[in-house]
Amino acid sequence: QVQLVESGGGLVQTGGSLRLSCAASRNISSFNTMGWYRQAPGKQRERVAVFIIGGSTVYEDSVKGRFTITRDNAKNTVDLQMNTLKPEDTANYYCTAVYRGSRYWGQGTQVTVSS
């Protein structure tokens, strides 16, 4: 079992920044993947940024150059620094990890970008 706890969401104006953090209950070095998805009202959940096996990162096209995912293996955390936020970034952001063939999700944290 893996527990994931997100923090750092909130309300910000267009062009602002937020930093999300996800704390895992296990050593994140043992995860196949770990990162962030988001889901806006009426839309499907989409991948935002993830670490994959080998340490590479994958970003959704619309966030490239604005969002940065980082990890701290000692603290078992993965952060998402979000800069130059846009109203279309408004969504519930979920931390996710794959461990031993099972995918785990956090409870989500709301990010709202006002225009």
C-alpha cells in the first residue's frame, strides 16, 4: 500500500505561481512512476508531469516551460512548481504513483487561476 498526500493548492491570479507537494508513505525510489495529473470540471483526467523509470520526466505540452517537477528521495516527496499560471490550468491536481503494478492516487488539491 502507498499513501500519497498532496498540499499547496489554492487561488492565484493569472501569471502567478504555486508549488504543489506530494508526500509518499514509501521510498519513492521504488516506484515505477510518480508525478501529477489534473482534472478540470467536465474533462478527463490528464497527465501533467511525471517521473518515469530511469529518472526521465514527461510533461504535457501545454505546461512545458512553465511547470517543473522535482523529487527529493530523502524526504520521499515530489513537487510541482507551476509558474505563469493560466485560467486553463484550473483543476484538481492529483499526485499519483505506480508501485508493484498498482497505481495509487492522492486525494487531490484544488488549483484555481483567476483571470
